[in-house]
Amino acid sequence: MGLALDDEIFSAESYNLNIPTLDGHKATQLDIRFSGSGSLDRTSEDDLALLEAMRIGAPVRLIVTGEISGKAYKLGTGDDAEFSYSCTVRVASVEAGEIALAV
């Protein structure tokens, strides 16, 4: 049993994601930015272990709590200019998450 030419095997509509759009242009770059800082607790063993594990270039996993302080679109310059969309999080606190181990 064959498929007729109008039978749909693949639907591109399922990949139509809700990408931020401005003036009919979809963003090509999506960014989350952070402003501010969080203080660690010097009486917390988890926080002290986090500091001990922090080495230049070492991966680390953090839990950041904050609030959205801004959203923006930006068009780069040049031939390969990207149209980016970003949200900025104003950091209220930082917690030690699972420390990522180097492979």
C-alpha cells in the first residue's frame, strides 16, 4: 500500500516554536543576562565547598534566584548581524547547587 502525494508524513508546523518576534523578525539569538551578585554563607558547609571547588575554567552549577528586570531586542552590525533577544535577571541570591565535576 503506497502513500498518495498529498499524504502528510512530516509536518513542519510541529517545529514552529514561539520565538520572540519584533516587527515581523524572529530573534536569531536568545540570551539570559544577569545583574548583581549573591552572597554566600560562611557558616554553610555547602557554600564553603562551593568556594573550594571554584577553580579557573572549572564547571560549576549554581541556583540563582532573582527577578526579571528587563527585556530587550538588539540588532548587531555587519553582514552577519544577529538579531538577539535577551532577558535580564536581577540576582537576589545564589545557592550552591550540585557541583559539576570535571571529566
